[in-house]
Amino acid sequence: MKKQIKVNKLIRSEKHPLVSVIVVNYNDKVFIKKCLSSVLNTNYPRFEVIFVDNASTDGSLFLVKKLFENDKRLKIVCNNRNLGFAEGNNIGIKKAKGDYIVFLNCDTEVNPNWLIELIREMESDPLVGAAQSKLLRLQNQKRIDSYVDSAGGFIDFYAFSINRHGKNRVEFEKVMEIFYAAGAAMAIKRTVLTKVGFFDPEFFFSGEDVDLCWRVYLSGYKVILVPSSLVYHASSGGRAHTSETLLFHGCKNHIMLLLKNYETRNLEKYFIPYLVLVCSFIFYFSLKRDCKKSIAYIKAIVWSLLNFGYIWRARLRVQYLVRKLPDQELFPRFYPASIHRYLKRTLI
């Protein structure tokens, strides 16, 4: 009852922060109708939806124009090529007018009150920079989604994502601090985004949400999970990409993640072991005659060397323009480092 009173109070309030919901699409025709229908039926008085199409070829853009073009809350942005999740969202941010920016995957459907709950919690604490909705399975809406960050993301000291769940747990039913908000359903205050910067476009996809939230923490803000904000997720991310493409982006993005965000002494401590690990993967997959995977890792290292100037400039921006807190203050939010955990997940 108290929660409903708070919700109604927000709805009746004369001051509603404008929210911009950005949905980036690339050949997601199978999901896009239900996704946008659910978002446009959200019980929140002031929001806009920015639909960014990354040069889809499956007719999804035509479908969106046919079904939703007359809705004044919807803006359609068409890119002439696939710019990936990170840059696609950045383009949406540039078109957005909201006080809050929300990133939402195409393969989702939202509870009508998802935005009310999300904004209410973020408005209640000035130190909250970003927040995540709880992701439940679209096919089984009583279970947490299978993604490792469905109830908030955490990493260890090597920046490997930690899977804290698999079943519903009591801790996921309360607002709690997390390390990063999953890009599938993430909200961030525009004022914070202005301070920490947009998604790094070179991430393309995978790890861009970790990188952004790491900067949020470094700037002195925090990230929370809002479990009463419910989003249903089909977990289709990466289905259009080969395993070698996923390995390439995952590895190069991991290298950037460590190089950009750690202080020098911790960079030496955690980056070098990660690089040794990558080299061991190259050797292992070569022995297994799985040349495609070996080449994917080699390409990631070569890409990082060729683009080292870009990565280093990005590091300098983070360390000198964004950072307000030392690593030591963030470490209590990290899980114990375990390369063994990642080896088991990758090789078995």
C-alpha cells in the first residue's frame, strides 16, 4: 500500500523529470513490436522514446514506421551502417532531451510501472548516478534472467563478471548497491553522463556498460539495482554474431576496460596476468587446432596495439577528468579475483 501511495504521488506531482528511453535495433524484428508497445504503454507522464536503427535489413525499421510513426513520443533515427550497441546509444543520447537517459534492449518487454519505480528511487538519493531494472525471463516471468547481471552486475579484480545467481534470492528483492547496471535496462542521470562521458564507441558491444558504470563510481556516484522496476528479457544478445566475433570484442574490450580505469599500480597488478591469460588461450586453442578462436584473440591484441593511442587518451581522460576517488575506495565493491573461475567458464 505504501509503495502504491508513493507511485501515485509521483504521477500526480507537477514536476516530472523528462525521461528519454533509447532503444537500439539491429535486425530485431521478432521482438520490436512488443518491446515498443510495452514501452509506449508505460505508466509515466513524461517520457520520449528514441528508436535508433543500425541499418537493419530484416524489415524491422519499416515495421516500426508502420506501427508507431504517428506516436509523437517516438523519434526514429536511422544509421547508414551498424554502429554497434555503444555508438548506437551515443547517437540516441545526442537526440535525447530527458533529464534521465534509459538504455533498453530490443528483446525486452516492460512492466507498466517499471519507469515510475526506477525514477522514484533515483530521485530519492542525489548520490545515485545510475540504476538497473531487475531482468526477468521473458518466457518465464517469475524467474531471474540467465544473464550474469540480471539482478545487478559485479566484477572481480580482473574485471571478470561474477554470476551471483541462478535462482531467485531474497537479496534481489531490495534496493541494493551494485557495481554496474546491465545495458539491457540501465538508467543514468544526464548530469552524471555529462561528467563521465558517453559509452566508449570502440567497445561496439560487450563490456560497455561495465566501463560506463566504473566511471560513474570513479566520479563519486553509485549504481543501484531497483528490483521493483521489472523488465522481461529474452536474452538474445549476441545471437547474430559468431563465437569468434564475440571473443574478439570481448578480449579487446577487456583490455580497454583495465587500461582505462585502473590506477597505475593496480594496472600493473591485474592487467599483466590478464594478458598472460590471453596468450595462454591462444596457445591452448592452437594446440586444439581451433584456429578461428586463436585468431580472434590475436586480432584483439593486434587491434589494441594499433589503437593504443586512442586507448591511452581515453585513459588520461578517465584518470584526470573523471576520477574523484582512488581505487582503494572502490575495492570493497569488487569480488575476490579468480582467474581459475574464468578459465573454467572459457575452456569447459
